[in-house]
Amino acid sequence: MREAYAARAGEYAAFIDGLDLTADSTWIETWARSVRGPLLDLGCGPGHWSARLAAQGHDVRGVDPTREFIDLARARHPEVRFDVGGVEDLAGRHRYGGILAWYSLIHLAPGQVGGALTQMHEALPPGGSVLLGFFDGPHGAAFDHAVTTAYTWSAVTMAAELSHSGWRISRVQHRQEAHTRPHASIAAVTD
């Protein structure tokens, strides 16, 4: 996955720059305002969400396993902290108030998602929050993503995975736009 994104980091950043992110922005910004403490943008890519949240006054750090994305993010948004890393690098309990994982778990095989959710849970204090964005569809169905293989999740199955990993679901949203795959997002808090 890292190599696939590394080869296309600039192209991917340009693609993101051309998207209308209004619907996502409203939901992400509303969620972020409800979080107490620093935010982690997990799988930040070229840093667009990290920068947007920082501009609104949030203490945010972006991490991504692809060095090329981090280099782009640092060049585009020098006011935000960006580091190479991923869910497997989450260390330290109660380090963040909230984690944004916006389409950053879509390349994990279905058997890996539960472990990732558990690691994210451990990085937050009681009452900490996560916001996941993902492609809505049959549980674990692989598809040819523009960069590398990705997987769909039904919101019901993802909510069950979150609950099993110690999360309490606070909100689920579904979105379908013309000529795109269905999308879903879930906000959840630690107990």
C-alpha cells in the first residue's frame, strides 16, 4: 500500500484538491468541535483535513505511513505537525482527545480492522472520540480502488467491530452521490 501511494502521491493530492468536500467538511468540523483534547488525523494523506482543523483552532497532528504524503503535507501546511506513521505506531494511552480516520482504514484486510480499532481505542481517554469514514457496502468486499485494493464495510458491521473493540456508537451517516460508491461514517466514543 505504501509503495502504491508513494508512486502516486502528487496525483492523489491533485485529485483531492479538485473534490468538493463540503459535505465531509461539515460533518468532520462538527465532530471536531465536540472533541476535548488534541486531534490525530490518522492516514492524513496530503494533510488537507489536518490543515482545515488546525485553521479552526484545533491542536492537530497528521500521520501517514507514506513518506511522500508527509513531505507534501509539510510543504503545503508548514503550520501543522506531520509525521510518518500509522495505526500500528499509536503508542501511549490517552494521548489524544479524538482520532479522525477518514478513509484511512479502507486498505486493511477485514481481519485487521478490529486490531486497528483496539489500538485507536487505547490511544484515547474515557470519552475520547473517533470519526471513521469508509466505503459502504458488503462486509469485506474487495474492490479495485484507484491506487490499490480496498474493502467495503456495511455500517452495521463496522459499528459491531467498533462495539467489540470497546467503542460506543454516537452517530452513523450514509451518503450516496451520483456515479460514486456509497459512503458511510461513524462517530464513536470510548467508555
